[in-house]
Amino acid sequence: MNIIGLDCAAQNQNIGLVYANLVNGIINIKEVKVGLSDIIPILSTWVERGPCLLCIDAPLGWPMPMTTLLGSHSAGEMLHSDANTFFRRETDLCIKRVYNKNPLDIGADRIARVALSALNIIDRLRQEVGHLPLLWSPEELSSGGVIEVYPAATIISHGLNGTGYKGKEQDKVKNRRELFENLGSRTVTDVSIDYLVQKEDAFDAFICVLAGVDFIEGRSIAPSSIETARQEGWIWVKAPS
């Protein structure tokens, strides 16, 4: 199985991409890309190489209460909802309950721009390669599909610290290297590990790949309501051991 990790951003030059193979339980990192002006050509090439799971670090939907209430809202009127219900999806609340980690509120933060970028990427990619559905269980993964992931939660789910590794400072680079040493026991790489840990966007894309492996191998928390997940999106993260 081919796995693509996509650390999304509002601007293409800040997007990290990792292309890997999962064969007999071993993750082989084949290519890493950061700073491309247009990611669709390389993504299309990777997806067309065979069955592929695309793992995107970005929200792919909005909270149902928000979409319902805003549809009929006029300026100055009361919104009858508390902030957590209005701005957070069921999957965000699940991550908080299980791992005490709050994903960024899709409706109340700049992450919304990242979400729009991700949806645009998916749409453009579908125009190039054809059907590429969102997946709701590993059993649906045949020719290919897309899942939403969250690197910080994936790191925590593997028993490590999901904070303090972002940034260009040397202590942050050191933290990323230590995380790779702990998380990469099943990983071989055709690219420089130094490059992977120097570039935080590349490193997050690598963590997206790990989240994809958890999904493929059936270790991820599944939504309690598929109907809600189909509307709001769902973060696939490993269940507690």
C-alpha cells in the first residue's frame, strides 16, 4: 500500500509531503517534498502509482451546529449555542476526551483557511486522477482514498509528547529527531533523516503517514456516528492501548 502524508497549509510553499510504501509491516519513505509552488503534479503522480491512502493534516468539515445555525442567521441576531458546541466538531471533542488535546477550532481560528486549502487540493486532485473518496473504515480502502489526521494527537497516541517540536530552533529540531527515533522503529528511508527532521512541515507529513498506518492496520478510533462524521469530518488517530 502506498501512503501519502500531507501537512496542509494555506500557502503551497508551507505544505509538506511524504510518499511512503507499507510492505510487510515496514514503512519505506521514498520521497519528501517541501516548498513546491504547485503540489498537484507530484501528488497526481504518486496517487497514480497504485492503491494509495492520502492522509491530510487539515479539517475537512465544519461543526454541524455551526452550519445549521449560520444557514438562517442574520446580523445582530442571537446564536443559541455555547462556544464549544458551535466551534468544535464531534471528532475534536473525542480527541479532547481521549487524549486531553484540543484540536484548533475550525470555526474560530486561521485553521479555517487551511481547511479551504485542503478541500481545494482534494478537488483538484480528483479532477486529475478520478474518484478519491473519504474513507470511514480500513475495509473501504481498495484503490485509494482520503482520511483526515492530526499529527500532535498521533504522537500523543503513541505515548510521546505532542508539544514542543514545532519551529526552526535547534531545540525543536532535536525534539523532532528524538520523536523520529522513538516513532520510526518500523521505518526505513530513501531520503535524509536530517532533512526530514530539519523541516517541520516534512516531519508532520511523516507523522501523517504513521496515522495512515494506524488506520490501515485497524488501530484507529472510529466515529460513534458515521452520519455526523460524514458531515463534519473525522480525525483518525490510534486508540489507547
